[in-house]
Amino acid sequence: MAVAVADLKGKVPPRRLPKEELARTHKAHLKKQDLTPDAPRPVKQPIMEEAYPASTRPIRDLDIISLGELRVETHHRGQGIIVKVISPPYIGAGVVSIVEDEFGNADKLAVYNQGDSSILSGVPEGCIVAVKEPYYKHNGAENDYMICVDHPSDVILLRFTDPIIPEPLRLGPLLKSAEDWRTAGDKAFIERDFPTAVFCYTEALEAADEKDKAFRAPICAKRAGTNLILCRYDTAKADALASRTGGLSDWKAYYSAGRAAYGLCDYATSKVHLEEALKINPDGSGVRREYERCLARLREEEHGKYDFAAMLDAVSPQSVHMDNGSFLRATRVAESKHHGRGLFTTRALKAGDIVFVEKATLMPNQYEPARASAALYAMMVRQLCDNPSLAQTVMQLYPGQLPYDQDRHQEQPHIVDGVQVVDVFAVEGIRTKNCFSAPLSTLEDTKPSSPEGRMAKGLWAHASYMNHSCVPNTMRSFIGDMLISRATRDIAEGEEIFQQYVPVRALVDLRNAQFREGWGFECGCALCGGERRSSSAMLEKRKEALQAVEKACNKKQAVKAGKGGVTGIGIVPDATIRQVDKLMRQLEDLHEPDVYGDLMPRLTLIYPSNWLVEAHRGRKNHVKVIKYALKVLRNFGFNVPRGDDVATTTMWEPGQIFTTSPTALMTIHVVAALRRLAGAYDALDQREMAERCAVAAKFGYTMVTGFENDLNALDQ
């Protein structure tokens, strides 16, 4: 009779599949596996409810046990296993191999989250690996179990001569000399098997005489170049500097070190190394070219001056990673009274000013929503493994509530057994709490012709420190992997800056339910704080009134909603317009003066006021267009005149709304409302007011898209 898995938890299974059966089943899987080299590799994303911490102990500090001692559904804390891989790898979401210990016991080993730069992404047959604090789980079928390694740092590829390897598993070195390993590395490099090349060069260095610099320096240079290809920039930089001999050829070492630092966006260090290369080789055109690129990035970091139009021309679905630096000098990270840490200005900023521009810390070129999250997770894990300096930045971010040791992720990341410790559950928490959705460019995304839903996921570490407000003082936009943050109102020196995590919902209870579920907080902004003063009865009345007015608007939809406001014109019957207008006035009366005052946004009124703008525009009633466009702006919280008397609406300055509205909410719909005002004023021969509104709309469009653009793009 089969034993229930629940009854086996914590126990050694009474029976495991024998080695012969494991090998036979594995061989059948190997025949079916897709060996298409260009096929996207599936990703196993963590299930947070099953989270467990990565091992932080060296393998030599653990008690080594046999496969026969593994207990079902158990994380073997304080213990480890050392096994030999006795099968070719089956490669899917992870790498599954058959392994054997020193006593002849066999089992399945599944290794996940290894990057393409790691030889463990396809564990070669014959290798010896150590698994630290292994997790042994039931694999579904009767008597079928598997060692599951989620954290990439929990499995270590051992050198063949490592004394920790038990005698029965020892093969001795596969090659006899450092020269043989070097030759093997060269062969693997020519075959573009870069992880194997790195492994062979490492073995060559381990086998070589430590004092033989003439032999070791070229090997370090080769390994540096290979690691550059693999984007392992920290190791590449260290190898490049280790390849110096004190001779004229050292320019190559400094050149490689400069390129590695550039890959880490450490342009100051890159400049230092490239300058050393130029001292030795002043005529090197490649070095000079890299040096000029580095200087351009440093100027961007210092002054925040960018050629945004050129960046837009350069971005494409095939080229989303911009060659630009990050301008962060106008902001700093500090403790916030709202939620832990936040971003604060280091100088006063005017409405429309650049607050910061940041190159993505990590962003895959994946714009399919169904795949973008998994692609970002996979990139984060693999890049953090490959570049410990990057892990120091990313692992300081907030991961949400983990079911273990809440502060572990914020400790300085450390290297154990030569490997950067990366906790995949903390990484996934950081991804979900800190990533942004980004179009290829915000400018293109505002156009009605832009395809819906084409968003990548990226991590911008500096921007991640910004706290949320439903009425923020900044607005973000994107060009490729560059995030542009602009001030939507004047911001004082030392003031905290805020952003919207997501577009806010009209009703306070619904939007805060979203914040609680997604980020674990209740918003304390001026709008939410004010609306919480409304009674539950009043909140319910507004909800019912909003449903009624939306129903009336949707009953006879005259226009099609677009990204840049409302586009398309239709003729709406007078009776429908009167009904919507009446319902909207009823909804207006449900906004208490002591809560909303003159300037607090009234989000429930935005949809019907926008609807009435387009309805009257379709009937060429320009006076009413002005009236309701002003209501749109007022409902977003902007300081504008009442629109009941056209004569009074020509006595104001539209451009000043961005400096006289402390709690306004800036969106693309504000730009659209200003454009509608410009059109209506122009139709009424109020040309000066039309021009003022057009200028204000263009200014607002700069905030939305990140840089100055032609408003006609909204019509494309």
C-alpha cells in the first residue's frame, strides 16, 4: 500500500527508485527535450508561500550526509551532500541530472536559476557538485523524489582535486598540466562555450605556479575577455587588473578593466582605467573611442543634459538598452516619515524640471506582458549571481514580508565558497515591490495608434526608493531602459518627492485596497487623508452616484477613449447630455466643501466631465467645451476659473496652473483638456487665450513624455 506523502514528511522514504530505473526514465526525457538553441528557456518563478532562505554557510562547515539519509519535504539545515553527476543534463526550467554519492546511492538533482554564464546551467556529466542544506521533495509519482535547488548559490561546482571530495568519487584532474587546461579553455572559447572556457582557464590558473607571471598574466587576460562576453563585469575587472605585468601591453589590461567598469555603469572608475590605458597607448583609437563614451556618460551624470530626440531615434524593439548615464544628483535617499526610506531633493526644482534620469538597473528586452515578469526575475537572479557589486545595490531594496528573518536581505551581501549568495525569494519579493512597467517609449504610448499592453518590466533601484502619493509631485516617463522623472509642481529643497505606483482609482476605499494588496500600506496623501474624513454613508452615496453617471455615459457612447485623452467625435442627443449633466451635478453636490475645498482633486467627476467635453465638442458648442474642460482641470485639482461665464475665462493664465495647484494630479488627460480649451477658444476668435492654452498643453506634454514634443503626436 502506498504511503501518503504527508505521513513521510521528515522521514527517510521506505523506497526510492533504483539507479537503473532513474537512468532509463532520464534517458527517455533526454530524447524528447527541445534542443533548439534559440528557444526561450522557461523560468521557474518562486512560490512565495514556499519560501525558504538560501544557505549562508560554507560547505566545509556542514555535516556531509549520504543520499540515503535525505528526508522527505525537509530542508536539511546544517547538512550538505557531495555527489557526482552520472547523466547528461535534461534542460528545461531547470537542469535535471542523475547523481550518485560515494556509497553508490542515486537520485535526481534539479538545479534552477543558473544563468547562461554558469557551467551549472547545463551540469556536465562527470562533474562533482556540493549541495548545501539540500531540500528533498516528493516529485509527484510513487517513490519518486528529487533534490531541489532553488537558490543558485546553494550548489557549488567542486574542482576535481578538491580535498573535500570523498575518495570513491575522486577522478583526479582530467588534464595533467596548466598548459593542457589553457589549451582546453582556448578550444572552448573558439567553440563559443564561454562558461567552459572560464572553468578551464580557472583550472589552468589553479594548476600554474603562483610566481609564474609570464604564464598567468595571459590566462587572466583571456578569462577577463571571456567574462566580459558573459557580462560578469566584477570578475572581468579583477582579472583584467590581475593580468598586468608592468610592460607596454598593460594598456590592454586597463582597457578591459575600463570596459568592465563601464558595463557596471561605474563611469568614474572606467575613466580612471581608460586614462591609464591612454597613457601607455595614446594612439589607440579603440581606447580613445571608449574614453569619449565614458566622458559623455559622466557629463550626463553631472549636468543631466540629454539628447532625448536622439535617444528616441535610437530606441527600437531590438535596441532598448540606451547608452546613457544616470543623473541622480538632484535627489538623495533618506529616512521618510511615510514608509521607511524615500527620495528627497537636494535643491529647489521648478515645475517641469528634470528631477532625475535613471538607466535601468535591470530590464530585459521583453514586451510581452505574460513573459515580462518572469524575464525580469530571471535576469535579476542571474545578474546578481554574476556581479556581486550589483547585488549590494539591489538586495538593499524592500522585499515585502518574507516568512523568515526579515532583515537578512538587507545585510551586506557576501560571497561564500566563491559564490555570491542570492536568495531567490528575496529577489522575487524585491521584484514585485519595486519594478515598473515601461513602454518602449512614453511618447509612442500616448498615441492612439500605439498597440495596447506592450509593456516591459524593469528595476530602477534609485526610483524604487520613491514613496507613493495619489497626488504626487513628479511624473515618470520612459525611453527604452531610461526612466525620466519631472516635477509636476514647484518642489522645495529637501522636500520628499513622490510618484504614483499605479494610476489611482476614483474611490478611496478601492484604491487603498489595491495598495494594501500590492505593497502592504494605506496611502496617507492629502487626497486619501481628506477623503477618509467623509462618512461611510457619504462614500457610499458617491459610489452609487458614480455608477449612475457612468451608466448614463456608457448608454450612448459618443466617442472612443484614447491614450491622449478622448479621441473621435460623435453627435450625442441633447436629452443624453442633459441627463449626464444632471447626474454629474448631483455627484458634485456629494463632495463636501470641508473635505475638497477649492483645489483637492475630485476623481469621481473626471470621467463625466471629460465625457461632456467631447459631447459638446461633437455638437460644436465651444462655450460648453470651455466650461467642461475647465471642470476637468478643476476635478484634477488645478486652480482654474469657473467656466459658467466665457468672459471670465479669458482673464487667467493657463501656464500658471502648474505652480498654483499644490495637490493637483497631472495626467495625459490634463494635456487633452488644455488642447480642447485651445481649440474652443480659437473657434471663438479668442486667439490669445488659445495660444496660452496650447503653450500650457505643450508644457504639460513635456512632463508626460519626458521631453518637449509636438502635440500633434496625440492625433497619430
